[in-house]
Amino acid sequence: IVLHKTFWEKRKQATANIMTQRGIHLRLCRSIQVEGAFALLKNDFGFRRFLTRGRANIRTELFLLAMAFDLKKLWMKREHGRLQTRVSEKMTA
């Protein structure tokens, strides 16, 4: 294992970033968003199990699910006129 000379400096900076008010808020939002994404896939899309076998086929199926999730999210933002806003920056500003 080879570590670059700047590794510890970058790690210290990353730790400082996540301990700020904005970093704490973003971490809290992230933990909620992941669970919501799986709930949406299960309830709205009716996803219960993969329909194919094999690593490549499952990756393709998961890619299509993620694409559908992102398109739905983009569509809902467009419909509600929220394409230019960033909630997380507003909350901590």
C-alpha cells in the first residue's frame, strides 16, 4: 500500500469539513435519502427482486432502476419548479 504525502492533510481537511454545521446537515440528509430511495423502488416501482441471473444482467437491471429513479426525481422537480434550488445550502446558510 502506497500513501501519497498529502493523504493525512486531505483526511484532516475532510474531517474538518464534515464536522461543520453544513457537513452535519448533509450527513443527516444523506442517511434519510437512502432509505427513501429503497422505499420508493419497492412501493412505487413494485421492485421486489431481480428478474435475471448473473452479475452483468443484475448490474444492467440495477442501472435501469437507478435511471428510472433519477428520471422520476428530475420530472418531479421540473413539475414543481425546483430545478434551480439547493435545499441543503439554504438550510445551513
